[in-house]
Amino acid sequence: MDDEPDVTSTSPAGAATRSLATERMRRHRERRRKGLRCLTVLLRETEVDALIRTGFLLPETRRDNVEVIKAIHRYFDQTLSKVR
């Protein structure tokens, strides 16, 4: 018997990593085709307060990141549509 590990087999973790990377690249390319960019943006609490004051965000959803993102999109839709 051979005590050497089989280096030709792939581990399940390696396969999962490759498939996650493949899926991430697929999503990146799909966003690019749609003209979208994925960015990380830091918001000040005062900016979240302004979204609430202007009616783009409900006060009870201020800690819900998905709702804050939707509020930012609503703000962009309303304010940037005037620029077009």
C-alpha cells in the first residue's frame, strides 16, 4: 500500500471554492452588461436621518440595510431623473 496522499483528487472544499468564484464572476459580468456597478458606500447617521426626513426611508427601517439601499435608489431615481 502507498502511504502518499492522492494529490490528483479534488477536495470538496476546493470544488466549492471554485464554484463560488465562478458564480461571483458570472454575477459581476451580468451587472456589467446591465451597466451596473457594485460599490461599498459608507453612510453617516445624519445621511440616514436625511433620508427619513425627506420621506425616502421609514424611521423604523433605519437599521435595515436592504431598506436603506432601496431608499438611496429612490433618492437617486427622483433626483437624478431631473438631470437627464
